[in-house]
Amino acid sequence: MKKCLLVLLVFVPLGLAFSCSSDEEVLVVDLSVNKEIVDFSSEAGIQNITVSTNASIWEAKADKSWCTLSVAGKILKISVDESEERLVREATVTIKAEGQMRTIKVRQLGYEAAILIDKNVFEVEVIGKEITFDVTANVEVSAGFPDWISEKVKSRAPEMVTSTHTYVVKSSTLDEKREGAIVFTEVLPAGAPEESVPVSASVQISQHGLNEYNGGAGEDIEGDIKVKVVSGTDSSHQGEDGIEKSFDGDYTTLYHSNWLNGGTNYFPITLTYNFAEASDVDYLIYYPRSTGYNGHFKEVEIQYSEDGNTFTKLLDKDFEGSATATRVAFNNTVRAISIRFIVKSGAGDGQGFASCAEMEFYTKNLNAFDYSTLFEDETCSNLKAGVTEADIENCNYPFFKNLAYYMFKGKYDRNFRVADYKAFPHPDIQSETHKTNPYSLLDNPTGISVGAGETLVVMVGDTYGQSIGMKVQNLDAPGSDGFGGVTYPLYRGINKLTMTGKGLVYVMYHTKSLEEAERAQPVNIHFASGTVNGYFDSQNEDHRGRWSELLGKATDKYFDVIGKYAHLTFETNDFRKYAATNGDELIDLYDKIAYSEMQLLGLEKYDRVFKNRIYLNVMYQSFMYATAYHTAYNQTTMGDVCDPDVLKTTGCWGPAHEIGHCNQTRPGVKWIGLTEVTNNIMSEYIQTTVFGQPSRIQTEDMGAVYRNRYSKAWNGIIVPKASHANFTNIDDSDDVFCKLVPFWQLELYFGKVLGRTPLQQSDYGGFYPEVFEYARTKNYGGMSEGEIQLDFVYNCCVAARINLLDFFEKWGFLTPVDRSIEDYETKTLKITEEMVSKLKEKVESLGYEKLQDVALEYISDNTWELYRNRPQVVPGENATRNGNTITIRNWQNVVAYEVENQSGKLVFISSGETTPSATDVFTLSGDWKDGHKLYAVSVTGKRTEVPMVN
């Protein structure tokens, strides 16, 4: 008889709520089944499956006509017809509920001998455990197994039935993994033909050894009970980012209030979360967005309702715009069907916003494991005195039983699993005082990696009243940057966390002040599960000399390397490729870059050294960049930034440039138009002063006309008497390296010539340390971009104790300008004659003398030593001209060549070289004309005419 396939629709009244509008509740669907494989004998039969869902409608469908379905409440009844087939047959039952889907495999024996087992593979911890599975057979079977496995209850296996078997895997004393199998074999009837081959089926068992710790998934750890949010409402949201995004279980999506936040009634914003029924709630966890900061909660009032209508104030909480997940514990358990948040303020531009990645609610579990039965303290990192193997055997919590067994046998490796974590001030603190980007949030790597969906068991010791968190960062983001990640709050005692994604784990332990960080006690934390990946810490005595060993043991795609001032997270294989034996040198070089930049900033001189490290991570988009909390480097750049030999020579510019971005003191040394300029003061300093390499702006060939960036800058600004902001040139209308020249010249003269630089002063002070300190401490409130530029001139005069107006006038800082400048943002730079006059009066009032007989505008990396010795020009051969190309041989002590027209107007300047040479050559940008003259300029500014032979 032909039968129709059954499609069963089940309607359950749960209160429909699908709309995303602010006035309607939104339901997030949950769907699960209690069994994924169902086996039948060949006879007709029925088995019940429990379907758990909060969906109002769900459907179940069987893909074979011999398998039919029916429903009674939450029970899905699976019925099969009698099988007259020879072999085992299979059907698939598919259950769907509003986008969610689960499948059940249905198997039925035929008349040919067969044995079905519903679970064929078990992985067992070293301590051993019970395993249970069902065997369905149409023949009599016998079981065989190794001596380290025993059957707990002898199971009869009558024909044509499913029987449950329970076996005990004993604890192992072996160092290595052992494997075995429970084999079920058909018992052939008496008189069976000799050629008969009995059917068999097996269960494979793999048990870890003592040399390979495996904590398991912690299924037995009864964490606190999550109260499921089934719907919610909000009073404001942006587009599709409604409240449902904050209880969808996805920490990468988020609720966000309306972007239009200019109205006077924008705040407060109300968010209401509803449970299926009135439930006990002891605390909640607010997960802020993992990237960006707009909407991080600040001042919030929290209310609860027992009936969903009348709300009672519970508490006020100031989240302070924190980017870390925060647990809010209630003084007493509340009975609630709804929890409401009245958000009164949030982080962001304008008035701010409200946003939330996830909001979770919990009831405390009173049946949790009592650590004192086996361990010294709540970190469970040491057995308490007197614990015996029998005590461990009697423990009813397999996870802790297994952990204790490793410790008892002396086989528990605490390296990277157990550690003290120190407090760091939040990097925003010094970002504000130093007027820079904030440094790293990830100063506490753990050396632990986790997988998506993995359960991580973390035991935390005394937190001394501090808020502790944990971040999981996954840099494996093709075409993107994985920086950031998901944060989880940690609390004293046992924390059982389900990982939403894979990555490396970092402890988040930040204080609200520098002083508090100094006083804060380290917190002992035990990561009892997860995988040890390790990291290298150049400041840890236990790590010194172990670079190759620790790198070799790394198991994750990424590896952390930390120094005193820098922190790298690059691909493990790139460390192995480019720094296989000298990673310690690599991190020392990054420490040198980071610390040298801090010295030039004056942070050592003024006791302001950053307390957090600078963070560098690999990414897979763009080239290199810097932003809040990190700098990022494309994986294709690793040959430059991960190889110590390259980094300290040709590869240093990139990291120094990006770290320089983080260190730009704004706005005093970074007004509009200088984002890609003043950070390169640091790049030049690292390249030349610290690593002794040739200067980029000196040696990078600009072609026959300009030869180098100095000459190009002279002709783009000094010759046309242009504003520094209006630098124009036929080759590049906005050459940031040309704009850099006057800034670097100040360091060449005051630093290298006069010795006023950190590496030459015993107090690590100098010209630029004073300039940056002035910029850190000055209040620029209400000042325009033009006023800030002019104030920089004043700042430099104060730091130099010299009137530098002539220098800055030549370089166009005092040239009137009024233009809109695009520099990652658009602002207007306006300088008027009146503003310049006021500045000159202010500088003159300082009473400083002007530089005497110093052509400061012509100092370069090739000539700075001449400025120390001040020799006169020594003439050489007459210059020759071929068209517009001029060649000058054997002239000495020349800092620049000037070309004047017949009216005495300066028309061209060049140094005629990239690297020092006895022959200087350059090509005019215009034609050489009758009456033009060529002059050699000395350090003092004295001009000597160079005879010309046509």
C-alpha cells in the first residue's frame, strides 16, 4: 500500500511577538530535541522524542513513507511500520521552527542479522567515567572489552529489543593515551553452518593519559541558571538594530538607539526584557558592543516587575561607559517576569547613545561544587593537605575529580593555567592626560586558547573588590581585522563560560587611576580547561632562553609576545619563519622603538611613561594603520615587521610610523593637515638616531629635479613663499614627507647639533621633550586650527630659548591662509596678518635672541655635522650646464645651492644629492635663462657664487 509523506504542523499558543518595532515584543526562537538517533527493531513500533521550543509554530517532517509522526504536547511520536526488507533502512525527521532546524536519524532493522548502537565513540578523561549507550539487535549478542573497562550492570540482550548498556572506564595510571573498544558480536545459534560469519558492532573508547591533561567540557559543573529572555521592547532603535539583537545569543550583533540624537528628549531610553514566566533573578550581565564605543551605558536605573505591568525601582547603576562586560548583582533575589532599564546617558558623539550586544539574567545555583572538599581555595589550583586517592574517587563531580586526580599523581602542569595577574590602569587614563591614542587593553595574555562553543572553566581567587573580566580575541578574520573580541565578566570562585567564538584569552584587570593600579593586589586565576598555547614574556625570568621551546609548543594560529613596553600578536608560523631562534631580540627591538618614542615625547623626563604596552597585531586588510588601543599590520608585511634583521634596518619605518600615530600629541603637535606628518618625527628619530639607518627624507630619490625631500620641500614652500599648509609641487600636491622637513630640522639642530635630545641629556630631556610637555599641559579649548599652529611656533621658541620666527616664516607657518583641509576629517585652517602680528609680539616679549649666522632652514641629515663645526664653503670646479641640468664638482661644506634670476629673485634650491657625494647634480624645474646665477650656501648663510661653464 502506497502511503503519503506526513508534514505535521504543531500550533502552540506562546504569545506571538515578531515585529521589530519599538512598541512590539520580539521573540528569539529556541529549538532542541532530547535524542538525535532513534533505532527500531524490524517490528512496527513507536518512540517518543521531547521537543523543546518557545516558538509558536513548529513543523516536523519525515522523508520516508514508512515513518510517520504525531504530537502530544511537547512529545513528538515517531512511528514505524513493520519492515519486510532485508537490510537496515533509514529515515530522516526534520523539525523546523521559525528559522531553526534540528534533525533526527531513524534506523530500523531488517530481517538480516544486524546490530545498531546509538553512540559509537567516547572520549574519556584520565580519571575514567561511566558511559551509556543503547544497543538494538535482532540477534543474541555478546560483548567483549579490555580489562580497564567493566560493565556496571549486566544487561540482557533479548532478541528484537533495544537495551541500555552502562560501562565503567577505570582511571588510568598510564602517561600516554590508551584506546580500546567494546565489541558486540552475534552469538551464532547451535548448528549454524561453519561458513557463517557473525555480525558485530563496536564502541570505540579513547582515554587520555597523565601526560596530556584534558579537563573535559565540564558538563557536570552546575553553573548559575540563565533566565531566558523571550521578548523585549525599546523606546528607540536604529533601523533593524532593535532590542531583539541584545538577546539573540550573538555577541557580534547589537541593539543601538536611534542615530539622530539631537533632540532634548532623546534620553532617557527604555529597554524592557521579558521572561516566559515569573522567575527568581539574582544578577544580570551587560555585554557592551565589542567594537566601537557609541552607546556604552553610563547612568542607568534598573526596575523589575512581577506582573509585567507595574514596575518597581531596583537600583541605580553607573556603567561609566565601560567597554568591559559588567555583572550587576542584586542585594536580594527578585521575583520578576520583566526587567526594565531606563538608560539616562551613554557614550558617543553629541548627547551619546545607548547600545548593548547582549543582556543576560541569572539565578544562583545553590547546588554548585564545594571546592573545600578537595582543594585549598576557590582557585582549585592545589589539593588541600591530607587528600587521599579515595577522597578523589568519592567525588561526585567528574570535572573536579579528574583535575584532582592529575594533581594527586603529580601530573598537573600549572604553567599558563595558573597565574597571578597584575592590575593595569585603564589606557584611557593616560590617553587623556597625554592627549594621545590609548595604549593596549590586552596587557594580561593568558596563553590559553579556546574554540567556538567550548566550555571554559575559570576559577578566580580573591578579587579584592576589583572588577575582573576576560576577553577572547580571534584575529583569524580574512579580509578584515579581528582585533577586539568578546568580553566575559569573571568573579571570585568557579566561572563556567560558553565561548561564542574561538580565539586567545586575555584577562581584563583595569583600574580607574594610576595610583589604584599601583596599590591593587594581583589576582590568582586558574584556567582549568581550554588549550595551552603559551606566550613569550621577555621580562619573565622563567621565559628567558626558552623562546624556541615556547614557540615550538604553540598550538594556536596566533602567538603572543610581550616585552616591557610592547606586545605583539602575529601568526605563529610567521614567528617560526622570520624569528625562529631570535624572537627575544625581536621583542627587545620593539621595546626599544616604543621606549625611544616615549623618551622623545618627554615621558621619561617628566615621569609620564605609559603604564600600558603598545599593542601590534596582524590583520588582513589595508597595509598598516593605528587606532585606539592598537596598531595593525597586514600579514603580507611580516617579512619587514617580524624579522629582527630587517626590522632594525629597512623595516623600522612602518612600526615607528604607526606607533608614532598613537603618540601624536593632539592638537598641540597635530592640528589639521598633520595626521600623516608629525607622527613621522618619530619615524625619522627611530630610523636615524636609534637604529643609525639612512634618513628616508634624505635618501629617497625624488628624481633628477628635486633629488630628495629636502630639496622638494624648499622649492614647494620656501621658493614660492607658500603657506606650509598650501605646499604645492608638480609631483605631489600634498607630500607629507616634505611637510615633515621643518619639524625634523628642529631635531637635527637642537637635538643632534646642540645635544638637546634624550639620548644626549642625562635627564632624558631636550628640545622635543619640552615641546611635547607644553602641548600636553596646555588647554587648547576654544582655539582655532590656525591659532594652534601659531601657538606651536611660540611653543618651539620657548623650548629653544631662541626667537625662531625667521625659521618658521620661511617655512610658511606665518603665511596667511584660509582653506578647508581634508585630513581624515575636514576643518578650516585660517591665519590672518593680525594673528601673525600678535604672535610676533608675544614671541618678541620673551626677550630671546634670534639665531645668529645659522641657515637653519637648510640643515639636513647629510649636513647636520657641518652645523656643529660651522666650516666655510670651499670652492671646487666651475659648474657645468647641459640644458637645465647643472653639475657641480668638488665643492665642500655646502648646505644648499640657490638659483636666482636676473632680478635677484630666488627661483630654485637644491642640495644636488641624496647621499654625500663630491659631485652634486640637479635639474631645474624651469629653464635656465640669461642673468641666472648659482650660489653655494654655507652653514652660516653666507652665499658664494658658483661660476658656470655652459
